[in-house]
Amino acid sequence: MAWNTSSVVSRAIRTRGLLIRMRLFVGPIAAVGILALVGCGKSTPSTAPRPLPAASKPSTKPLPPEYRILAENLGLEIKPSPDQFRDNKGTTQIIAEGHESIMALRNIESSDRDIAYVAEQAQGAFSEAIKRMERINSLPKPPGAGELFVSSFIDGFFGNVFGGYARGQEAEGKQAAIITEAEAMLAAIEKADAAHQLLPKIAEKYSATFCDSTDRIAVDCDESWGWFGPHDWCSFRNCGAALEDCTIVVQLTGASGEVRKNVHFVKAWPANTWLYARYSPGQEMLGRKSGRMTVSGIRQVDVTIYSPQFATLIKYVYEGVEKDRHIAAHCKDLTLKGRYQPFVGGMVWDTERGAYFTLDGVAVIPKCRVDLTFRRGSESKSFFWNFDYWKKGDEKWFGTSKGQLTFDPDSIEITVSFPDTNYKHERTLTVKK
């Protein structure tokens, strides 16, 4: 398995690599139906950034076997199915697997000075991170914390429980010791992240020349949105012959120009199969954003694939049509149940005309604007409201002020729209007389 950069508070160490993982609040298998929509060939939105030859020229330099060991331990996780990502390992298993990676890196000997250098940097970072995790595990915990504190600290719930442990003079000294170790651990993880981003420099030396990706590789991206999160996902389909020893470099560019590079290694990639990667948004920890593997508002994904027999460049534009398509897929089960509220005069105050709508079909939708148009014949009146989110089962009141709506409508049109996408969810409620 591979190493996933992230905060100690939000990730876990994976087999043969140091991983710090955040818990998924929605099963990753939900991504399958969306990511599988993309095929190979001209229909894919992925395009080469410049004209490339139809075929690669294989490398004349054999890939050193020690590079495979290095890349398997440093590359971020990539799996043949989204539901293979796990977040439920215990502290003992996490530490044991971290030591496995350290042992593998320690045994690397190479005539390639770059491989030797990166292996040395990674081993040092992994050793420091594991040492700090073991110290955190052995330190006295604040009263009543016990193993819950450690497991929460590692797998992502530390931020929720820390405030409670922080209360009280007796706990302060113990917490300070843990924070000291955590700060050193975060620094080691960031050093390992930097080492993992050096892998493409090595892979390029032993790679085939670049060729056109058409009919060979498809790329798809699905950004965290509403109930679908908290991770962003990228998927890659090998539409051609089986590939070996692939270093996959994924560069994400955000709406503000923010860039994040993630590197994966695939020893064997069978023909006509998908691979999936998930990227954590990170978490605020000790005054820094730790474990961030993605960007805000993904605009574009640039993918570079290196292998001894095949290499290619792919540019995938997510904002616009692709993002609209994915949000539409997330909203395919969204329903809105509505009822009209007529004017009712009262002794103290009146109930003005309006409507109630309840969200159903999805767990939650994010920040949105809701437009209502009340119609009767040629008459119409429109209003809009803004919400930070809307949860399943919540009935919202869309009321008007005195004199704003002066007729009882035959129908009410509701439109839900979202920032940064042209997708709109629309429906019409017929008002029963």
C-alpha cells in the first residue's frame, strides 16, 4: 500500500506506508456510479495539452527495482474500487505498518543518487512520525480520556474531543506534552509529503516518451459537494493494453489558482480497468492546515503518466460542463415536497401568503439560492431566499411580507441553484383549490 500525506488528527497509517486518514461520513462506494460515467475515446473530456505522437517510444533504461519499493511506500493510495479505502485501523496496527515501511525504505540501496536521496529523506520522516506517534500513545492522557483520546486523535475526531479535554488545570500539563509531540509529528509528515512529490523526477528518467492519450486513458473528477464528501475523488481508466510500473502525477488547480500535486504508483494496471484516488480537504490543527491533498473549487486536473513502455499527458477541465454533470448526478434523487399557505387574517397579526417546502431524497445540499414564482394566469410574482445548507427532512417557510403577494396562485415554481455551477433543480407545485 501507499503513503497518504495528511494530519495526524485526520488520517491513519496504511499498509507499507505512513497514512493519516480522515473518516468518511458517506460510503465511498457512492462515487462509483458517477465516476463510471466517463469512457475512453473522443467522448472523454480529457485532452492532451499539445499534439503528441500516436505511440510512445519505450525507455532504453530499465527501471531500477528499488524505485518500485520507494514508490510503493511513498505514493498516495490508489485502488481499483472506492470501497477499498479504509478508516478503521487501530493504533497498534497503524504503528506496526509504519514500521514495515521504515524497514522497506531502510533496505534500499541504489546507484541512482536521486533514489538513494529520496529514500533517505522518506525514511527519516517516517521514523520521526512513528516515534512521535508512539510517544503520544504512551503519554498520560487527560482524565477520562484513555484509549479514546488516542484513537480519536489519530483517526480524525481529535478536533471534536480536544476542547473537552482542554478544560481544567489538571489536564493542561498532559495536553501540552501531547501537543509538543503532535507538532513534531506534523512536521515529519510534511517532510514525507515533500519527499513523495520528488518521485516524478525519478520516474521521468526511466519513462517512455509521451504519446497521445486518446483511446488509451480517461480521467474523471468528482469534487466534494453536499452529502458527497468530505473527500474529492479522481478516477483513471486504462482503455488500452495492460500497463506496468506507472507513476501517475495528478495536479489539481483551484478556482483561485491554488495548486496541489499528488503522486501515485501502480505496479500493474490491467487493461480496461478503473483506478480511484481520494483526496482529503485536510484539517486545522495546531495553527496550520494539515493533510490537505486537494484545492478549493477544482477548476482543472492535469495528469502525467510515466512508465517504461508508455507515457502521456492529459488535461481535464472540471469547471463548467463536467461540474454541472456531476452535480446533476448528485441531485438525481433530490425531491421537494411543497404546500401552499393562503392568506389568513388574524386578530393580532395576519398570516401572509407563502409556501412550505421540505427537502427529501438526499442527506443535505450545500449553500444554495431558492427562487419561488407564484403564478395565476398571466399574473406572476417571484421571490428568492439564500441558505447556507438544507438538510433532509427540514421544512422551510418561504413567506412574503404584507402586500407583496396579493393573489392566490394556481401553481408555484421552485428553482434551487448553487454557486459555481449552471445546474438548477426545478419543479412545479400545483396548488389545490
